[in-house]
Amino acid sequence: MIQVLKAFLAAVLLTYVIGSIFSTQVILASLQDMGVDVAMAVRMSAIFQDLVGLTSSYLVLIAVAFVLGLPVASGLSRLMPANRTALFMLAGFVAIVSLHLILKAVLGLSGIASTRTMAGLLIQGLAGAAGGYIYCRISASTGDQTQALK
């Protein structure tokens, strides 16, 4: 159980860090497209500020999305153990993309600016897939799940 909790926390944190950094860079790229000079120091500062500032919202939403998505992958992986890694990556991807689509449908706006474009939404989904991968790898060292990898 502790290993599963470690895997979950690692997955949420990795997804959050990748998603947050990407979102920051998309916004800064938009500023550059408008002719604003964005120095490396500004980029690093913005990354840090977003990583700290989004913890109370985006980090929590990612955790909720994974609480809903990862158990589905776990159940399916019992039926298809040879596809365990792909299932967890797909679950992470779908959880994060669904999160953003639900936010858009409910609030009428994109909570994370980079998800306003299809490419940005897909990149956030890839952050979720990375989280799903890490969850799969870390949680695999527990009991019967180890057998699924052989």
C-alpha cells in the first residue's frame, strides 16, 4: 500500500511539473511572438512562480483526475497484464485531457492557458502519460503486479 501511495504521489508531481513548465513556456512564447524580449532569468523566475502558484489549484486537480483514472487502468491491467504500461500511460493521458475538457465545459474557459490549442491540450495529456508511466513503474514492485511485468 505504501508503494502505491509513493507511486501515486510521484505520478501527480511529475505530471504537475511537466504540465506547469510547459504551460509557462507556451505563455512566454506568446509574449515573444508579440515582440517582447523574454530573458532566461525571466523564464526561470516564471517557471518557479508557476510551480509554486499553481499548487493549490492545478496540482489538486491533477490528483483528483488520477484518483479517478489510475484505478481504471489498474483494473484493466488485471485483465490485460501484458499491456500494463500502455494502460497506465493511456489512463494518465485521458485523465488529464478529460480534466481540461471538463473544466472548459463547466467553467466555459480553459483553466490552463496552454490548453486553448489542440497542441497544448495534447502536451498536457503527454504530461499525464508520463505520470501514468511513473505510476506503473513504481507500483510494479508491489506483490502480484510484479508478475504482470514478466
